Amino acid sequence: MRVLKSTLLVFFCIQFLLQLPQAQAQNTELNRISAVERSDGQGYVVRYHLSSPVDSFEVYQPAENLIQMILYSSDLDTVNFRKPDPTSVFSSIDVYSLPTGFAVDISLGEGHYFNTNVYPDQNRKDLLLALTSVSRSGMTGLNEDMQPIDWGHYAGDTFADSDFSFFDDDEFSRFNGSSLDVVVIDAGHGGRDPGSIGVGGVREADIALKVALKVGEYIEQNIPDLKVVYTRTDDSFVGLAERGQIANENDGDLFVSIHANSFSHSNVHRQRSANGAEVYFLGMARSQSALDVMKRENAVIRFEEEQTQQLTEEDLLIYELTNAGNMRISEELAVQIEQQFRERAQRRSRGVKQAGFQVLYEASMPGVLIEMGFISNPDEARFLNSEYGQAIVASAIFRSIRDFKLRYDKSQNRQTSSN
Ligand SMILES: [Zn+2]
């Protein structure tokens, strides 16, 4: 049986190699293979840096310490590819040139067991191999009755030298159109959805709109080459999917969603004492409090006539695996906003966090969701409801966007001049 299966597989591979059309020659370049530890700590993501998407791919685990992949592409160029360095997890990564693509053997260090999934990156041409840590007995993808495929048998040599890194330096500097020229300012809630109601009847929707308009005004006055798009400019209701659609249709490069927090607790003292700003970017929530904020913000869906398709845990996992570039930019911006709040606006900061905000998911670009403070806290409600408080918060957000754009433009210039 074992022999039969491996014979069949080899036969299948040969068939494939012979049958794939070689006619339209579109060069696919494999530049690099990198691996990062997953943000949930449950494994790794191996990225194949490609200049154009491959036609198809397959993955096999013929042994517990070996993952074999075939990437089919009509014309493959590996001129600039260099072989990765070994690490304790990945004891070797070898690439073999085949007539119709290439094969990759990933040998794993002792004691590292993974289940595998392959996803095409949604923003880029790359292919991602997601490795989820499991115990030896938890491996579900193991093809034990299959012999490892000897690629050398089919074609070319393996590639020499090393270019394997655990950090992607090039991921920070990518936007849709490669430059940052459109920022989408999203005032949370509105219309029949007032958002949280704070001390003295302060409405989250109203504060969010006032701050959003101020941020936009500052940008328009000071950064003329950055276009501002609003998801709403008055007290009207806009669904979560529609907000994303507005952002996407306007080719937004950054999405900034503005909200105010609220804490409800049976103990009135505790309810009124919660305070501070939080900045979120999209990802799996790592704490109960982040989950609570996420649930409250996503609950907007109940006001919608045509309800937005709800984000599942699996959607989020796939998002995390396939949007590393967006996540990095989002985190970068979130950190800058948080710093501005803490250092310049002298607000108490509750830090940068991740959660599965539907609105950030709908806008397919890097983005952050800002909880400016707690309107369930009398002091913060007063501050955020004052023209002065709104100006301080808005200018902190504005400065973060400005500094971010400056840094980004600089890094682009560096790249252009070094090319
Ligand atoms: Zn909100």
C-alpha cells in the first residue's frame, strides 16, 4: 500500500510536470522565504516572497519532521533566491527548481510538530504556509504511508547561500498604491445608533463626530497632499459594511475609527472610576476587556437593516495569517497614537490592544480603532464633551497621522533612491 501510494504520487507529479502549459511566459520570481512566529504564539508562518501569484500549490507531510511543498508556476525565476540559514525550528529549507515551478522541503528540528495550511496572501502575491504547533499525536496532516519525494530526481539543483530572516523589514513600507495619500476618518455610530450614553447624557456618536471632523480639518489645513474621506459628516446612521465600502471605494490607505468607551458595572464607584484611552488594531483579542469592547462596538449590527456578515474566529485567524503587512502598519500607527495620547495630550493610556472589530475588517486597509476615553467616568465625559478636550484629542490623532506619513514618505524616498 505504502509503495503503491508513493508510486501513484510520483506518477501524478510526472503527469503534472508534463501537462502544465508552458506557453504564456509570465515570470514568477521567488525572492526570499521568511518565517515569523505567529502572534498567538501557536506556531509559525512561513512566507514565500513572490513577484506574482503561483498557479497552484500542494503540501505534504511525509514524515513528522518534513514538510514538502510544490508551487506550480508557468515560468519561475529564482535568480535572486538564496537558501535560508538553519534555525532550531527549521533545521533546513531547501528549494528545488522544477520545470513547472519549484519544490520546497522544510525540515523541522526535533520535537517540533505542526499541522499545516496554505493561504495566498490577500494583499500581496505571496504564499503563506501556516504552521500550527501540535503534539506528536495531534498531527492530522501526516502522510505516513508516503515516501518523501526526491526532487533532485526531477530537475535542477538546490539554491545556494542564505537569505532567511525572522523579521520582514520590507513589510512596513507597503500600501495599496505604494504611497500614503488617502486617510479615511470614521466617526463611530450615528443616527439611530447613539453608541454609549455617558454621564449627563453625553452621546458617544456626537463626541466621535466632533473629534473626527476636527482631525479631518487639521489634516486638510496642514497636509495638503493627504486626502481626507469621511464615512459620515453628520448625525446619520452608517452600517459597518458600508463604512468599509466607503473606505475601499475611495482607495483609502489608512482607516481611523473614532469611539469613546463606557464601562458598566453594578458597583457605581467602579463604573465611574474606569478611565483612559485605548488604541486597537485588528486581530484576535488577548484579554477579556478587549473582548468586551469589541462586542460592544460590533453590536452596532443590531441597528442595521441589512446586517453585516459577522466576523468569525476563523475569519480573524485567516486575517492574521494573510495580512501581516497591514497588521504591521496598523500596529505602528496604533503605537504612535497611544504615545501622543500619553505624552502630548497627558491622557491616561490603557495601551495598544487587538480585537476583532468588524469595521476594521470591512475596510481592507491598515487601520486603528481609538477609544478616546470613558464617558461613563464623569471627568472624562466632561473633558471629551468640551471643545477644549475634543481639540486636544483631535490634535493628538492628527499629529500621529502626520508623523506616520512623514516617516512613511521618508522610507519610500530611501527605497527609491537606493534602487
Ligand atoms: Zn463606539
